[in-house]
Amino acid sequence: MVHSGPDSAAIFARRMREERHRAGLSQAALAERVTALLDYKVDGSSVTRVEKGERSVRLAEAIAIAEALHTPLSALLRDRAAIDEEIGELERDLSEELHRASLAEEALDMARAAVRAVERRIAELEAIRRR
């Protein structure tokens, strides 16, 4: 059975509000920034209605909102919990890859030492052969 979480419009509205607060912008200030990016006026009440889930957002508006908030559009479309979960997974992956890189560096150091030992022995034998 598929469990549906908050719909994408609600996530967008909540994330937009969070990012607007993080940026220290009023709804009117965000509306001004969005208007400057679009070919039509968006007023503060439109931002209010979007944040309350009372107004849908057009794709061009969503892109302008993300740009005005200096955040990727994808960040406005994903719930913070999903983002936190992905960050946790990526941090675990990073830890594993760093461990593998460390093991590979150790193996490389050992291989280089073995190469130096073989090169020294070849040099010793060539010196003996020349006598």
C-alpha cells in the first residue's frame, strides 16, 4: 500500500515560506523580487495565498521564486525531512568511500614500496653482473 505524504503544492508552500524566512524577506519583498523576474506583477497577497495553499503556482512563478530566494527549485519541491534523509544517506556513502580511498592509498603505498625494492634488487644484480 502506498502512503502519500503532503502533496507537492503543500510542500512547495511550506518550503517557500521557510526559505523566505531564512532569507529575511517579507512576503511583499519576495513579491517584488519575483515581479522583477517575470513579465507581470506579483503582489504580496499572492505570496500570502500561495503560502496558505489558497493559490496555485505557475511553473514560471516557481522558477522565479526559487531564483529570488537564491535556492534551487528542487529544494522547494522536497520536504525537509526527505532532504535530511538524503543528506544522511550521502554522509554514510561519503564515509564508506573515504574508507575505501584510505585502503586504496595504503595498497598504493605498499605497491610503490615493493616496486622500489624490486628496482633496488635489479640495480644490485646489474652491478654484480658488470664486475
